[in-house]
Amino acid sequence: MGKQLLRSGTSILSNYVEAWSASSKKDYINFFTYSLKSSNESKVWLSLLKDINKGDRKELGWLLGELQEISNIIASGIITMKGKR
């Protein structure tokens, strides 16, 4: 689980940064979408760790809250980029 969390967690930022050098609007949206998916995957791994009591529950709860905020920001950006607001 730790390796999966490391992979998905770092993917959030790497895809976000990659979006800023995208060659088209479609690529831009795709990179933001990958970032959102990685954020959601990271929430799954953190939730599992919390459920099986691996790690500090308070810290895991805080991390899950932060990831939810990140997901909301990215999702809002995707909606705006698609012109659905």
C-alpha cells in the first residue's frame, strides 16, 4: 500500500505541473483529469490505512481532508476548462 500511495500521491503533482506545459486544451484537461484520478486513488489508500489502523488516525484523517480539498479544486478547474459553468 505504501508504494501505491507514493506513486499516486506524487502523480497528483506531476500531472498538475505537466498540464501547464500542455500543447492543447484537450491535453491540459487530460492532465488535470489524471491528477484528479490520482488524488482519488490516494484517498483510497489512505482510507484503507486508516481502516486497518496503520498509522496515526488523526494524521490520516487530516491528510484525507487535504486530499478532498485538492480534489475539489482540481475538479472545479476541469469543469471550468470544459466550459460547464
